[in-house]
Amino acid sequence: MRRSIWLVAASAVLAFGALGQPATAANSQQTKMATCNADAKAKGLAGDDRKAFMKTCLSASSTTSPPVNTQQSKMKTCNADAKTKGLAGADRKKFMSDCLKSAS
């Protein structure tokens, strides 16, 4: 009797776990829909223009562009500034340190 109760309880936990999986996919789709809808509204689109925009927006892959690494962008900006100023050696090192600290 105890064994059968244990099996029923384990089966219930697995069933509820399986039901939770589609919820995350639906939430990401809902998020995408809300974002595209807000963009269309901000652009003032209506009718066929809105329909076309929503189609392309919803079909666009969210992984098309890699996320911007802020440390890399700071480094790139500070490096370009140091090059423009013609800094080298200890002066460049000091400038880069200060630039990266102030950029954050």
C-alpha cells in the first residue's frame, strides 16, 4: 500500500513538472508579442502596415544579434580616445584606467 501511494505521488510530481514546461515558452512568446505591439504602437502603424510589421517582428529571431558587452564597448571607446590623443606607455595606462573607471 505504501509503495503504491509513493508511486502515485511521484507520478503526480512528474506530471505537474511536465505541465510547467510549455508555460515558459508561452511567456517568451507573450513577451515578444507585447514588445512588438508596443513598437508598432510607438510607430503609429495601422492596417496593413501594422500587420506587415507585426509579422516581421514576431518572426524575427531574438538571437540575431549578440548582446553588447558593455566592458568591450567601454574598452573600445577608451582605446580610441587614447589613440586619438597619441598617448603611450605610462600615460596611456593611466588614461585607460581612469577612462574605464569613469565609464562605469
